[in-house]
Amino acid sequence: MWSATWEGRLATMITVENLTKRYGSFSAVDDISFEVRPGSVVGFLGPNGAGKSTAMRMMTGLTPATSGRATVLGKAYRDLHNPGRQVGVMLDASAQHPGRTGREVLRLAAIQIGVPRSRVDEALALVGLTDEEAGRRVRNYSLGMRQRLGLASALLGQPEVLILDEPANGLDPQGIHWMRGLLRGFADGGGTVLLSSHLLHEVQVIADDLVMIGRGRIVARGTKDELLSRGGTTVRSSDDRGLRAALDRAGVTVTQTPAGLVVDAESGVVGRVALDERIVLLELRSGGSEGLEEMFLSLTASTSREGTAA
Ligand SMILES: Nc1ncnc2c1ncn2[C@@H]1O[C@H](COP(=O)(O)OP(=O)(O)OP(=O)(O)O)[C@@H](O)[C@H]1O
């Protein structure tokens, strides 16, 4: 359910509830829930194959969910009145028609969503594509130029919400810096951004909140400051398997990393569970961004393509 503040404004711009996508017995997205606050930039983080694109495709009505639901601006995407002017979407920048020029792509999109032609030049200027570049056919675009054109399409209708799948892909360091500025400016002006990435540091700089996903499930979620300062508790024990099972039973998220178990709870909670189970702790560390980094690296290591097929 979406909720409204007393002023009638939406309290959350995107709401994802128990969203699940199964292909046969394989769960690409497994019961994920999170909310995106107005005016925030949310980094949707996960290694290759974690389920980010599938989740975003469900949010934008391109793939039906097996169960659960997602709403944008309080409605299922397909029920939005004019989605192109309410939600800017960039899921696959390479999907643009290769035979059209960048300007043609945007002009057609402008007609489709009902914005004036003048908006095309504004969008091109926003993403830094020159007149000469806008006149080239998309098949001759570099990956970075395609990303810029994809962003221009997403921004064309002056939407309130942006949903962007790996927008930094193919951009050089200067391009990434530019994109961060653009998205930060969009959010500071009241817009809301959900962007995915497989690079922690890339989104760490720009995001207000982070949702971390691995093998289709959310493994960490919260404000960036909270996650980075908390960073979980890293623990090694005489019986990691038994401790993990006990923490699972206590409803705490646990991730196995090469450095030990990273637990999404304070060290005191971990110590108490270990004591109850009579498990000897060999190491118990809390705080710092290492926990988040370790969790992310271990997800990256364990979520290889072979791993996800298992
Ligand atoms: N149509 C499909 N049929 C079967 N499996 C699929 C289908 N689409 C996606 N998958 C699988 O679902 C999992 C999640 O894929 P998804 O593309 O959502 O991951 P991702 O996090 O976006 O990865 P990347 O960073 O590589 O883009 C993968 O294992 C993928 O192979």
C-alpha cells in the first residue's frame, strides 16, 4: 500500500512489496521489499545476475511479477496516466533504433509522450550531446553516448521519478562524475532516483539510501550513513554453521564472507545468540564500512553465473 502525508503528497515514490520473479524453479527475484522516499537517490546494488534488472523490469511493467507488487507514484506502472511524463526509465541503453539519429530518437519519443519539440534540444543539452553528435546515427554511437541518449530519453518528459539500470555503464571517469552531478541536481530539485549498479563505490558517492541484493534477495538496506557506520558485525566462531543457523532463527540477516560471518546486527546481539548456543567466539568486530564492503565482495564472489544457475 502506498501512503500519503497529511498534505496529500506521496510519502514514498516507489514501493516494492514482496516482489518475486521465478523462472521455473529458479528465483531471479525472491520476495524483495523496499521503499524510495521523495527527493532521494537510492542505489540498487548487487553483483552481476543478482536480479536488479529483473526487479526494475517488474517495476516498470515490462515483466510480470510471479507474486508481490511494485508501485510508482502510488500506482502500478501500467496504470499511470502518462508514464513517459511521470517516470523516466532507462533499462537498456543499447535498445535504441540503430538506424535513427539521436535527435530523431528523441523527437519520436517527444511525440509519443506529448512534449513540445523544443524539449528535445533541452534534453540533449542536459546530457551534453552536441548538435553534431545528435545528428549521427545511433549505430555509430559509443557506449557512453548511448548512455547519454538513454538519459536524455528518460529526462525528456520532465518526470518526477527516474528508474535507471546501470546508467554509469560505459562512461569514462569524467562522464561518471558528470552523471553524478546531474542525478544529484535532479534529486535536490525534488526528483527521485532509483539507480542500479554492480559497483559499491560508484553509488556510494551519490546515493542517500542503499538496497543491496544478492541471488535475488535483499541482504542489506538502509540509509547510506547508517549502513556505512554500522557496517554489520563480523564474527568468527568455533561453529560458524551452528551460529549462522541460530542467527537465522533469530531473524537476523547473515552473510558468509571469507573474513567470517557478516551479521546485520550489533555485536551484543551476536554475542548473546552465541552464548545461548554455547558457541565460542574467536573474533567479534563491529562498525566501519568494511562490513558492507566485505558483504558486497563476498556476494560478488559467490554470485558467479555458474553459482546462480545452481
Ligand atoms: N527470461 C529469463 N529466463 C530465465 N532466467 C532469467 C531470465 N531473465 C533473467 N534471468 C536470470 O535471472 C537472474 C537475474 O538476472 P538480472 O538480469 O536481473 O540480474 P542483474 O542483477 O541485473 O545482473 P547484471 O548486473 O549482470 O545486469 C540471472 O541469473 C539471469 O540469468
